[in-house]
Amino acid sequence: MATARLGSARDMAGRKREYETIYILRPDSTNDVIGQVNQKARSVIESNGGTIIKVDNWGKRKLAYEVQKQLKGIYLFFSYLGSAGLVEELERNLRLTDSVIRYYSVKIAENVDPAARTSEFTEEAFTKASTPGPDEEEIATGQAQARSPFEEDEGAFDFEEAVFGGVDEPMRSSKRED
């Protein structure tokens, strides 16, 4: 078993570092494969004393350039708190996973108080992250059943209503009737 990596002299006792990791899966990955990779990343973070803040599935997107003979990929986003050495262990596990074609981690902040940092992570959000949204190309061509984030929300901003008036209001014409 590997020894725990020591932090830097700047690290304060009881504080953690905040990281973000984005990894890209093969575009033909099933929901089960996505769920397994997410569970693996979650278990690595939690077993190394980390705390997940946010998990998000950004869906299938076109890559900027070809990666491992793939032109598209499924993007997943993890935001978490952890100590020194956690990113190396997470990236090692991602590197050994066949369905992961690319990953990138960034340190957002040092000496973050874990009690003060609010977490948006829920089991529901974690489960939802294993089902990607529609392909961006399908959205652009209108083939996807894309749902607007403003639909069905009470009190949500309605662009058409704001610009064109309420749906129940009759159309006003510029012509005056004498």
C-alpha cells in the first residue's frame, strides 16, 4: 500500500484543498458504464478522505480535436475537497479505466474549511449524472427532445410572455377603429 503524500508547508491543519476534475468518456458509453465510472471516482474521493461538492453530466459534445479516434465524448464534472495526493490517485484510476479518453484536474483553492463549504451533492444528483443529456448536434438540428430549464417552473421567466405579452391577451393592432 502506498504511503499518504504529505501536503505542503502552506497547508493548515483541518483544512482541505478544493479541486475540479473533468473527464471525458467514449461517446458510445452506456448509462451503466457512466454510472460505474462515476461510482469509481466517488469511491476514490471518499476513501481518501475527500468530500464531493458537485457532480454534473454535461452530455455528449463534439471534441475540439480527435482523441483516441473519437470526435465526440461524454463530459463529466466533479467538484470536491481533498488533501494532497487525492488528485493523483483519482487520475491514476481514471487512466486505468478503458472508457475514459481524457481527464483534467484543477486546484481551485487551498486551505478551504470543509464545514464552511456548502455541498450541492445529493444522491439524486449523483444518479442523474449517469444519464447524459441529448447530443448538442441533435439539439441544434431539432431532433432531440430538449427541455428548456424554464419549462414547468412556477414563477420562471417566460421570454415569449415578456416580449410578446401574455398568451391570453388578444393581439393589439396598430390600426385604430373609428
